[in-house]
Amino acid sequence: MHKLLQNTPEQEIMLLGNEAIARGAVEAGLAFATTYPGTPSSELSLNLFQISQETDLYFEYSTNEKVALEVAAAAANSGLRTMCMMKHVGLNVAADPLVTLAYIGVRGGLVILTADDPSMFSSQNEQDNRYYGKLAGIPVLEPSSVAEAKEMTKAAFELSEKLQEPVILRTTTRINHSSAFVRLGTLGERNTRGDFKKDPFSYVTVPAVSRKLHVKLLDNLEQARKISNTSEHNRVEGSGSLGIICSGVSYLYAVDGVNDLGIKDRVKILRIGLSNPMPDELIVDFLSGCERVLVVEEGEPFMEEAVRSIAQSAGITIPIKGKGDNLFSRLYEFDPAMVKKTIAGYFGIKYTGKSPVDTSAFPEIPQRPPNLCSGCSHRATFYEVKQAAKDMDTICPSDIGCYTLGFLPPLSTGDFVLCMGASVSSACGFSKATDKKVIAFIGDSTFFHSGMTGLANAVFNNHNFTLVILDNGITAMTGHQPNPGVDMGLFNLEGYNRISIENVVKALGVEHITVIKPFKVKKSIEAIRSALEFKGVSVIISKEACALHARSLKLLKPRAFTVTDRCKNHRDCMDSIACPSFFIEEGRVKIDPNTCVGCALCAQICPENAIVPLKK
């Protein structure tokens, strides 16, 4: 039995933040869940997927976040408690249905989990998705701890059904990926069959209907404002003439800072967990007893701007600061020491931080940039494309996935990365705006996510570039989740169909299609060269299983290679492909037999044929 299905109320168990959210959803009676995987939310999806294999919970990995939210919207409007999960940039993809869904509303609770990523640990930006709540006019909840994340998930379903609106549960990496003890509650009853009641004048968003629905949305938002002012998630702690307003994990840092500075009797804290709409009446009451206020929030000045506006409307003129010089930055995530120092500086508290440990006697820690895994087929494809295009002046738009790492030397095959699917669409622009040969790279999951429309655009508008689809048979970077091109039989799962990328590309009208096996180096280079010479849209599908995934399924039988005495120490292997299994010992190239999977790429490019299988 899955550990999150234990029906042992009051028991405390250690959970990852994402696991706590999943448990909260199960306790709330979650019946329907959709997602497109993205870090830092991936483990939440994985746990619900696993739970769906043991229960009647419906779960799906959707082709992208827009599709995920649209599927979820239908389920919620059939009366089912539904959850839609994505990372923060995924909500950009889902923004189209989000804003109009707020007009339509929901019948069953719909919680939209958006996992923000301050400091961009695994993302291309650090946007603050609280603004989506304001844009759409729907509530936003922000947990401050792992345990609260579970409870707030349950509260989000209740709030959604009370308002009949979707609710955003906004987390950050520090919540998603922290672990803590969580007290279990009672498993909720799950209703998995709903019914859609036809009412076109409430659900068909033509202008005449939408005008009426907008009025309803604003009425719901006013009701949400009243709830925010009395919500248990918005509370004042302590007393004093100095005020701190905070949310999310910053609340814990602020509490620690106040305690460490010994100013608990002088500071009161307003913790805001329901941050849209803001609790205006509670804020006015809080400000009325303060001489000055500091707003502690990661990301953008979302609360700071709102608090200042509320203060101005109420005629309150005390200093209210948050972001700025010698204050908090809009950049990156916070830490306890930073928050403590800023609190001390703003309130004029004497504080001397701890001196950093003197590390001058120790050698500098070497940089360890991210790298493609040993045996990754993407490395072979990048090498082969570079060889085939050796005499060409190229531009290489790339995309979001493991293969993004191809931009690093020595592979250096990524010149422009924007967002999911943009490699294909930006290739259209580069091919028309420049005279260079454009070679775009996209993964299999990303192709299904948002690459197909760009390819259709390219064929229709007769663009001239080569698209390389890196098909490793899985959504690899976020933890080996399925996509429409995956053989689900490998997971021993039934009830799924499999879509051929080659057939899709043919159906879109591409005339020049090449399928390569990237570990056959010479044949691949010849095939790629032919595709690059084609005038028009050409597509190369590089098919080879993700080495890590194949190993997990016991489909890979590693056979390590070794460097023999024939090596002339040219180091073409290291300088051309930089596999992490290589290392230098006594001035010579060596191969780590514990990490080498035996892909034989290096053996095929060695000029002396000095790399051979290691004899056991």
C-alpha cells in the first residue's frame, strides 16, 4: 500500500513537501488529477500517479499544461474534486483557459498547484505567479511549511467549492522540496463519477454570456475578500509598534529573525496565507498600531504594493518598505541570515552577523557544471550534427529538457532557448531573418507539448531549416514521466495508446524525414548531412532510449570501455564529447568503469581505435 494511503489519523510521518500536498489532496477526497510534469512539482504528480494505480483516483499526464487545465475544468464542472499541477512557467501555457475559467467557475473544487522556483534551480525564469491570481480574479493560498501545505491543500478545495471558483495553491521550491513531520488526518471520501448539467448561458462564453459572468466573478471576488479578512490563514502574532508582514517560507525566517534579535516584545507579525485578495481590513487594523512596517516576501513586491495601496486609501502614512536598496531584493530565494540582517537594519537593531568560516587553508572547490549523463544519446546526436555541419555557419535554437545542456562546450549546440516548443517556432524566424543554416533541437515530450504547431507553421510558410527531434522514449529531465510517444507496456500498464512521432511529422507535411540511431556514428553523420542539404523543412528523429530510464527498467546491460596503450593522448574523446565517465590520471585519459554504460560513442571517434570493451 502506498504510504500516503495510510488511514491512521493523528500519526506523524516524515514527508516531502510534495508528498504532504498529495496527502492533503487525498484527505480532501481528490477524485481527478491532471498535470504536465515540471520541477519543483514533479514528485506531487508521481505520488498521485502511484496512488491512482491502487485506487479509483483518475490521474493523467497531459500533453501540456493548457490541456491539463482544460481537462480538469471539465471534470470540476462535472462536480468532481479536481487538482491540476504544474511548475510556474506552466501556468503561462495554461493562462488562456485560466482567465476564462474564472468567469465560468466550477462546481466541484478545483485546485491549481503552481510551483514557483525562486533562484531558478531548474527553470528559465523566476516569475511570481501570485499575479495570476490577481489577473484572473481568483484566490491564492501560500503555505509557509510542509505541514501547513497539507492542511492548506484541504482548505483550498473547501474555498473553491464555497466560491465556486478555481483556487491557486502557490508553493515555492523550498516548500516542495523540504521534508518535515506531518500529522495525518482522515482519508476523505472520493466521488469519482460526476454529471454535467447543461446550462449554455453559464458555460458558453460568447460576449453576451461573458458580460454576465464577469459580474458574477467580481461578486465572488468580493466574497473572497471578506473571507480573507477572517481567514485562519491570515493572522497577527505578537505585539509592538514595529510591524512585519510576510508570506510563504519567509514567515518562518521572519519569526526566527525576531526571536534571534531579541525583539519579540517590540514586533508584531502579520502572516498572510491567503494572499489574493488581500485582507484589507485586517491590514488597516494592523498598520494602525505600527510606527513602521517591513514586508518580507520572496519574488516581486506583490504584497508590498497592495499594502501601500491599502494604507493610502485608509490615510495611513507610516513608512512601509520591502524591496529596495539595503532591503530585500526581487532576485532569488531568501535565507534566514539575510532576513535577520534586513530586519535589524530596517528597525535600527544592533546586529553583528557571524563571521564566515575561514577557508583560506583549503583548496578551492572545483566548479561542477551540469552535464549530460554517461551514455546519453543526446551527446552522440550533438556530436554528429556538429560534424555534419562543420563547414556551415549555423544557428541552433534549442528547447527545454536534458538536451538544453548541449549549449555547454564542447558540444556547443544551443544558441537560443526561450520556452517549451520555441525551438521550432524560433527556427522559423531565424530562417527568414538570416542567411545562416538553422538547426533546431527539441525532445520527444516537448514536441508533443508545443512543438507540433511550430512545425505546422514551418511547413505551411515554407521555411528552410532542419529540426532534430531527440526521441529518448520518456520525459527524462523531470523524472521519467510518460508522454504520448512512450510505450506504456514497459511500465506494465494497459489502456494507453502510443503515437508515432514519425507519423505525426509525415502528417504535418514534412517531405524530408530521417530516422537515425545516434550510436551508429558514421551512418548518422551521413544521414544528418543529407537532411542539412535539403532546401525546405527537414526533420531528423534521433531514436535511442534514455540510458538512466533503460537501466531502471533493466533494459540496459552496461559494458564498460577502457583506454588501451594505443592511445596517443590526443584527447579527441574528452575535447569533443566530454562524457563524465572520462577523467585524467597521471596525464592520461581514463574511463570510470563504474559509470560507463558502454554506448561506444568514444570508441567510434578515437583516431587510434584505442578505446575497447573492458574485459571482465
